[in-house]
Amino acid sequence: MGIRVTSRGMQTTVQDKGRTGFQRYGFSVSGAMDQIAFKLEALIEEHPNHRRSAHLMRLIEAIREEGVYGEESHGVADEILEEEFETLYAEMAVELGLEEPETDGEEEPETDTNEDVDDGE
Amino acid sequence: MSEPSIVPAGDCALRVVFEDKIDPSINQLVNSLDKKMTEVSIPGVTETIPAFRVLTVLYDPEITDLITLTKTIRQLLSHHDNLESREKRVVHIPVCYDKAFGADLEDLSRHSGLSIEDIIAVHSGRDYLIYMMGFLPGFAYLGGLDPSLHMPRLDTPRTSIEAGAVGIAGSQTGMYPMASPGGWRLIGSTPMKLFDPKRDTPFLYETGDYIRFEPVSREDYDQIKADCREGIYKCQVTMEVVERGHSGNQ
């Protein structure tokens, strides 16, 4: 099973823990919105140095596109998701890691999340 | 002066709230507590954020908690400072008030009834206390603008303002550390990079410091800008005595 990220950009990003210690200078922490989910991922992964995860704001679309639940249950999942959630976001641990191009911090990183994010199977 | 209140802000932070006033002496209390907290290095405290009259303290709830921290902070607050003999750190910021940078100078002149020369003299004629930083990395909230220069923000903000722009909004003056949309009245520009992540000291000043604007010609502006690019311009910083009972230009 895999999830294909179909919509990248502002609503699908790679997140880390953020940077603390600079808010006094007007520098926001950023990082994963849900720090508890972020920590849980580290536990699930049994990876104490877990530093990054995919932050999906449009998980519904991603699931809908790829039919994570399988074609047969696709319609059901669709219905549940639409009924239960106005918006849904998720932190997603990625076992194989996420590839990011190196940047020197000056240029806009061209993080390519428009690719298969595989769970390793 | 009444005791500040200590209130929770979520499960990872608390706020130490001082008197509801924009005043140098109140702000001094915030900064004084901030310094003490940094000095004693309290276990579990991850970050402190000073503002006009509030010190926000962020902590790791797995290490400490609201009650323990409140006790520690109350103890720190009970040690009184000698506020009368302190020095102030003055950061000198060169500003070119050329019309090329001061798009709103003429409007401000009409609004205030002052000539452009007088506006420059008044604006650069006093030191401004940095009450807090926020909004953008390196953006300083400055107090003490002369009432003759107070002017409302633009009705329609500009979609882009160059980094280094110096402006006025209401009773405040400030500098844009990076290009940004904004509604401040522009009166000049500094050639200095106010925030530079590649520099040893990315920020030139911090809360509690004073800013002194120093008028420079367009020629000097260009030279300083080139020197900054080369990394050879040294920002001038002086330590000066604050006279008793006079902690700012309020």
C-alpha cells in the first residue's frame, strides 16, 4: 500500500520539529503543527532521532485519488470522510525517509513531494 | 507597583503579565525578569519571549510544570533591581532620508506642518527603546516617537516595501528588516542588513536596546550598502548611562 501525494505546495509539506529559541527576535518556530502526533510517529517508527515527516493538509484528496482503502471500499471511505471531517490534516511518518534537495537557506527549497510515498512494502 | 500575574498559556507556556501600560519602566521589569531567567537557567524552560508588558515562558511539561515554575518566578521577582544606575546599549543605524526612499516624506510634511529638514532632525534627534521584537525576524517595536511626527498608516498598504525601509505608523516608528507588504509611511531607508542569517550575529539588536537613527547622504548610503555586502561594515554600538528617573524618551 502506498499513498500518492496528488497535491503538493502549501498544503503538503515536509516538516520538522521547528526551531526554538528565536521567537524573541520575531522568528516563528514553524515545524509540525501537531507536535504530539509528530512525537507519536517517532515512537511508532522506534526512531529516536525522527526529525521529519510529511504534513498533509489534503489527506482526503490523497486517499480519494489512490483509494487507499481499496476500490471496493473507496466510496464508503469517501462518505465517512466527508461526513465526519470538515478538514483533516495528518502527520505521516515515512519509514524510508523523505528526500529533500540541499539548500543553503537562501533559496526557496524545491521540495518534491509529488512522488510516491511508499510505506516500504 | 502591583505584583504581576502569572497565567497559563496552553500546556507548554505561561505568561507573566505586568501592568497594562506601554511604559519604559514596565518594559524594564519584563526585561529584567527575562535576564534573570536566562542567567539561572531553569530546568525545563525552553524559551522566553519578552513583549511590551508580558514575558511568555515556554517549557517542557515533561520536565517542569506551571506550579513549580510559578514558585521559581515569584522568587526571582522578589529580588529587587537597582534600576537607577543601569546603562543602555545604543545601536546606531544609518538612515538616508532621500526622497527616493522617503515616498511619504512630503505627505508627512503636510500632515505635521514641519519641513522635511525638521522631520529628519526630529526623527533622528532621540533614541528609541526597543520594547519588543516580532512580526518579522528583526522587526523592532520602537517607542518614543515625537508626537509631532505621529501620522496614521496608509489607507491602502503597499504590496511591497524594500528591506531597510524606515517608516512611521501612528505613534510608532520602525524599520523593515526584509521586503514585505506594509502600510507604514516611508521616510527613509537604512543600508544595513538588519537581519542576516549568514552573519555571526544575525540580529543587530534586541529587546531593551535603544536605536539611534543617524542621517547619512545618498553617497554614504551606497558606500555603507557596498561595505555591508562585503561584510566589512561594522555596526556602531555604544554603552551609555541612563540618567536617574529617565529611562527613555517618553
